[in-house]
Amino acid sequence: MWAFLHKHSSPKYFYILAGRLIPWFGWSCLIIMLAGLYYGLFEAPPDYQQGQSYRIMFIHVPAAWMSMFIYMIMAVAGGISLVWRIKLADVIAASSAPIGASFTFLALATGALWGKPMWGAWWVWDARLTAELILLFLYLGVIALNSAIDDKRTASRASAVLALVGVVNIPIIHYSVEWWNTLHQGSSIIKLSAPSIHISMLIPLLLMAIAFKLYYVLVVLKQARCEILERERNSGWVQELANKI
């Protein structure tokens, strides 16, 4: 088991494997995203209360899910790095931070666009919105640490600690609508009873969620390959690869 993990977590093997997987994730992401956008924008009926404006949900909600999902990936990778000193964990954490920050910004921006017609304001200090904004600052903090510290190992350890400390914000984002009086609507999909969203809206929403996850994997693989080349630039296999180009 450990031999299997050691082999698949080596930078050289991951670099080669990622290169083979990227086209598969790219085409899958494109097909599913186009299907989700088509059904969300053209096939799903208007909402009986919000009319056409609710359609921003098909971008906003998956982006918000991804902002939390990627942060958890980053925190787990940081924990693995601190405990087992696995180089690939550092690479995944560093590569995930800019992608997670982008999804978090997208969630906040689309939330503002959705909130204006619904609440009459671009921004309110709603519990969930505030916690999501804090999440963006955590991402930016991790990115800043990775950029400011020249030594990659030291930067990885510092950013891993920040990522693990910031995990406390994830349940706050998720449960804020239940813990506090908030303008933000509660969960319509992940609940003990059946989802309270119509199937014609649920299907494109789930398609977009899958497409966003595939997009994350696609981009993180590309980012990780670049990060590996930078970190391993003095190793023999990278020098050999450069000589072949």
C-alpha cells in the first residue's frame, strides 16, 4: 500500500499521469458545462417568484460549493504535508489556492448580482456573505505566503498552518443560515427531506456542479505540472525533459 502511494505521489510520476489525464477532464468539463448551461438557460422554466433572475443560481451556487470544497482539499493537503512531508501535497495545496480564490470571488460577485433584484442591495453584511468574504481573505493569505517566502518548504508549512486554522470558517459558511437570522435562503438540495427545488432546475444545477469540479481538476492538474517543474527544476528527470524539448 505504501509503495503504491509513494509511487503515485512522486513528482515525476504525477507529472506524467497528469499530462495524460488533462485532455479527458477537459473534454468532459466542456461537454457537461455546455449541457448544464443549455438546460439552465433555455430549458428550465422561470421561477414563480424570481422570474428569470434566478438563473444566475446555476453559476453562483456551484461556485460557492467549489469555494468550500477546494479549501477543504487545500487544508487536507496541508495537513498531509505537515505530517508526512509529501511533496505532492505541497504542490496540490499551492496549486489549489488561486483556483479556490477565483471560485470564491465568482460566488461573491454573482451573489451581489443576484442580491440586487432580490434584496435591493448589492451587498449586506449577511452572516453567510461575510463568512464567504473571510474565506476569500484566507485564500489570498495562503497565496501571499506562498509568494512572499522564497523557500518552498517554509512557505508550504506556513500556508498549511493558515489553511488548517481557517477550516473553522467552513461550517460557519454552511450552517450560518441555520445558526443566525439571515437574509440568505436556506439549503434547497442538501437536506434530510427531499430537495425543495424542482427537478427541471435541479438537473442543470447538478450538471454545472459536476462541470465546475471537472474544471477544478483540469486546472489544478495543469497548475500542478507547472509547480512541479519549478520545484524540481534541478532534478535529473526535469533536466532530461528540458533537453527533449
